[in-house]
Amino acid sequence: MVGRTMRTILITLFLVFANVAGVLGDTARVHRREPAHTNIGLTVDGYGLSLGNSRRANGLRINLTDIDLEQVNGINLTLWRPRDNPEACVNGLAIGVLAPAGNRFNGITVGGLATVGESAMTGIHLGGLAVVGGDLTGISVGGLAVVADRNITGVHLGGLAIVADGGMTGLSFGGLAVVANQDLTGGHIGGLAVVTDGRINGAVIGGMAVVANQEIEGLTVGGLAVVSDRGIYGCNLGGLATVANGPITGLNTAGLALVAENDITGINLAGLAVVTKEDIVGLTVTPGVVYAGQTLTGVTVGALPVFGRVGRDDRDRVRGICAIEATGLTIHALDVTVRKQLTGAGIGGLRVKTGSITGLALAGGLTTTKDLTGCAIGTINYVRRQQAGLSIGVFNHAGQLNGVQLGLLNFAGNNRGIFKLLPVLNLHFD
């Protein structure tokens, strides 16, 4: 589906940022000479000032290039590109004129180009181009991107993108996109898209699209589309379409179409069509057509005809409202077609066609059904089998009448002789 294509493009694009930032931390791994740890220490009881490449320091440590750093508790200032620091842990403030890079950072981390924490970064992280880490927890700001090998938790801002190979929890904003390989929880905004291979739970806005490979729950806005490979639940707005490979439930809106593989339930508003292979339940309003592969329940209103085939094997031709069964109030300016049972009121500008009517059928042109229990009003009312109730029209037909026909001509198949076809009034009561 469209989500897989978009996800592939975005991940390919944004992994470039990870590689650029990663080079800052990994280029020196080809440098295999035993590092020198020459330094000048001005300390008391191990606390104070360290100048040079000390392994460990408590206080203020200033160094040109960090190589084989182990731990700093306090402030670490690195003036040039760091080398291989697989065990480095900085607790406090880490500043790199180019990029602080190590295994773990706890506190405030600032890099002119990037900040790189291979295992984890906790606290506040600022990178001129990128913030890159294993797990990112806290507040992160990357001029181009914030990238995590695993999970992102907290508040994160990327000029172009926020990317996690794991999940995201908290608040995030990506100028172009927010992309996760696992669940998104909280509030997330992508200038173009929010994309996840997991589920979405929270408030999510994608300038063009919100795409999830699993369920979407909460408030979801996609400038063009909201798409889930499973279900969509909550308040959902797709500028053009809201599409689910499972059910759609809640307040569901789309500029053109609401489309679901399973039930659509709640308040359903679409500019052109509401379509599902299963049930539609609630209030459904569209200027176009409504198609339910099974049942319609509630209030369903449509207006303009949209000609096409939908359903299993494209067997159903839709002009207005189409369902297997309908219960409640069903209205369309052109056509209401219910294959089996219409219960309640069905109103069609030109036609109401159904297997059986229990209630009211009202059409500007033709009402046609096998059985009628209630009232049918139309120019032509054609009941093929049993009518129990009232029909009003220019021509009324009933195979078996148990009620009253009012019209210019009225045919009752179970009346005898000249009483089968009468003007103005025909009746038969068993």
C-alpha cells in the first residue's frame, strides 16, 4: 500500500543524516595506535581542572580531540573532532565545537555540527546538524535531524526529520517528517508526513499524510490522507481520504472519501464517498455516495450520483446509497438500493429499490420491492409479492394486496375480475 512506498522513501532519505553524523564519531576507528593520555591535572582529591586527553575527570576537562575517553563527571569541552570513544560516559555538560561523541551522555550535550551518543543520551541535546543516539531521552534539537537507533522519549525537534528505529513517546516535530519503526505515542507533527511501522496513539499531524502499519488511535490529521494497514479510532481527518485496512471508528472525515475494509462507526463525513465492505453505523453524511457491503444503521444522507462498481468482485453498481440491509433513516437525492431489508425510512429522489420494506419508502420516481409492510409513496410503486399497508402514486402494483392503493391506476393481483385494476382506489383485506 501507499504507506510502504512512502516509508521506504523517507527512511532512505533520513538515514543519510544518521550516516553523516555517524562519521563524526566513527572515522577514527581506523586509527589503531594506542592513544596517549597526556594531560595536566589541577585537582584536589581528584576534583578540579584537567587539560588534555585524560581518561577520567571530575570537574572541568578541556581537550583538543577525545580518544579512548572513559568518564567525565562535570564539564567536558572538546575542541576538535572526537576519535574512538566506545566507553565514554559524560555526566553533566558536554560541549563539542564540532561534535561530542561517545557511548553515553547524561545532562546537557551541545555540538556545533552534531551530538553522537552510541548507547544513550539523557537530558538536553543540541546539534547544529543532527542529534544521533541509541536511545534519546529528554529534549533534543537537531538543525536537520534527530536520529535514534532505538527509542526516542521526550520533546524532540528536527529541522527536517525525527527518525527512530524503535518507538517514540512524547512530543516531536520534524520539518519534513516524523518516522518510526515502532509505536508512536504522544503528539507528533511532520511537515509532510508522519510514518510508522507500528501503531499511533495520541495527537498526530502530517502536512500531507499520516501512515501507520498498525492501528491509529487518537486525534489524527493528514493534509492529504490518513492511512492505516489496520484500524483507525478516534478523531480522524484526511484532506482527501481516510483509509483503513480494518475498521474506522469515531469522528471520521475526509475531503473525498472514507474507505474501510471493515466497519465504519460513528460520525462519518466525506466529500465524495463513504465505502466499506462491512457495516456503517451512526450518522453518515456525504454530498456523494454511500456503500456498505453489509448493513447501514442510523442516519445516512447522500446527494450527488457517483457511478461505479464496488464491493466484492465489483459486483455492485453504486449510484447513490447501496447496502445489503438498512435500518434507520436513509436518504439520497438520486437512489437508495437495499438488497434485502429496509427498516425505517428510505427516501430517494428518483428511486428506492429494496428486497423488503418495513416502514416508509418515498421516491420521486420509482419504489420497487418484493414485500412492503408500511407505506410506499412514489410516481410508481411496484410491489412484486406482498403489500401490507398503503401505497400512493400514479401507478401502484401489488402481487398480493392487504391494504390500500391510492393512485391514477391501481393493480392488486389477488383481487378478482375488474377489481384487479381500478382507478383512484383499490383495496383488499385478508
